[in-house]
Amino acid sequence: MNSDYEMMVEAYSQAGGDARALQSSGIAHLVVHGNQVLGQNLVPGLLLEPRATPDGVDIALTVRAGVTLAHPVHLCFGVLPKEGEQHIAVKAVIERGARVSLLAHCVFPNAVRVVHKMDADIRLEENARYDYTEAHYHGDSGGAEVLPRARVQVGPGSAFTTVFSLLHGSVGALGLEYEAEGHDGSRIEMTSKVYGRGRDRIRIREAGLLAGRGACGLLKSRIALRDDADCEIVNELTAAGPEAKGHVDCVEIVKDRARAQAIPVVKVMDETARVTHEAAIGRVDRQQVLTLMARGLDEEQAIDLIVGGMLK
């Protein structure tokens, strides 16, 4: 077996992926190292067409009308050397009435100077569903720069959910920008969970436009920072359609010399629409720390346990 493939699978497991899914003929998956497709498996109703480019892979993904995939599609993207660049461009169409869940793991375990860019163009037709979970592992050196971008059109009666998590190892530099537009009766949910350490730099912008009648949306951020980490979180939610409703929820915990800024932007453009928001920035609750220390944990263990609970 290709040694790069074996190392990618090992890093995929470190990021929380289930390596057994990459061995099953009944589960769709794609493994990409740099600009090389190392492994691929398809299932009926799913079209997944990768094409190598000089610095990455272009991917066309289609789920056929009325198809519900029984298992999540597993995606593994990564760069194994200390230096490199990877650009993943995704064009996805979820046809009318289709349902798909994707689990993506992005791995850069040895990154000293690695740049990973992802540009996604996603379109959900009527009454479709697209659930996307993306987990990262960057190693401990702080040498990764990750720039995910997504533009999403959510058709009438459709639901788009995404969860981005980067909880283990160093973040390095993160610049995430997602924009989604929801039409009549649609639902948009975007969640980010990041644990910054050292001199990590985190910039997140998630924006939802509730353009249709009865569209709803939730933007949720959970960020923990320590040492000299720095972050800025911008959550924008606009209710433009009649009876649209949404909520923005941002919580950030800081420790040591870390710096955090939360910027909720809420707009209402119809008298029957409603958007609410809440943002909280503060340190770990001292009483919770003391309670856990009384049960045998040291201070660092207690803080990590509290932060881990918030980020779940």
C-alpha cells in the first residue's frame, strides 16, 4: 500500500476520523494528499469527480434527486511534508429532495510552512439537506495557514448545516469565511469551535441572509484562547424575508494574555422578521475550577476539562 496513503490515514485518525470508513465498499470516501488522489470510493446516487490541478484538486460533487445516502461521505485532505500548498475547489449540487452528510478531516501534522485553501460553491435545490462537519489537525508547530471559503445557496424547504472544529494541536493562522443565503422555508445553521494557543491567529466570518419567507438561521461560535492567541469573530445575520427569524450566539473564553473580539451584526429588513443575538467574553469560571481541583484535578486539568466541555 502507498506509504503516503498509510500516513494520511494515520493523520486522519489523529484528527478524529474513523479509518474503518476508508476501507468499506459501502461508504463513499475521498483521500487527497497535496494534489494527488490517493483513494476514492463511490456509492449509487453520488457523483464525486476529482481533478488534479498544479496546487490541489478541483472536485465536482452531485447527489441525485431524491437520493438519501445511508452513510456519511468521508473526505480527507492534507499535506504531509513540513512545507507545501493545497488548494481544494469544490462545486456541489444537492438535487431536489436529496440528503447527504459529509465528514471532512483536514490534516497537516508536520506543518512548518503549509497553506491550505478551500473554496466551495454549494447549491441546494428544493427540499434538500446538506450536513457538513469539518475537523482539523495541524500538529504543534503553528506553521499552518488555513483559509476556507464557502458560498451557499439554500433552496426552498432545504437545510444547510455546517460545523467547523479545530480543537487539538496548534491553529497557526485561520481565516474562515462562509456566506449562505436561504430561500422560502429554508434553514441555515453554522457553528465554529476553535481552541487557540501560543501565538495562534484566528479570524472567522460567518454570514447568513434569510431572504425567503419563513427562512430561519443560527450562527454559533465557541472559542477558547490561552497564551498569546488572538481572535476576531464576526457573525452577520440578516432577516430580509417575511416571517424570517434567526439567532446569533457567540461565547469566547480567554486566559493568560489572549485577546478576543466578538462582533455580532444583526439586520432586520421586514417588519414581520426577528433576529436576536448574545455574545459573551470572559475567563473560565473560578468557582468551577476550584470545585474540580477539590476533586483531585490540578488547575490546568480543571481548565482543560471546562474548556473541553464548552467546545463539545
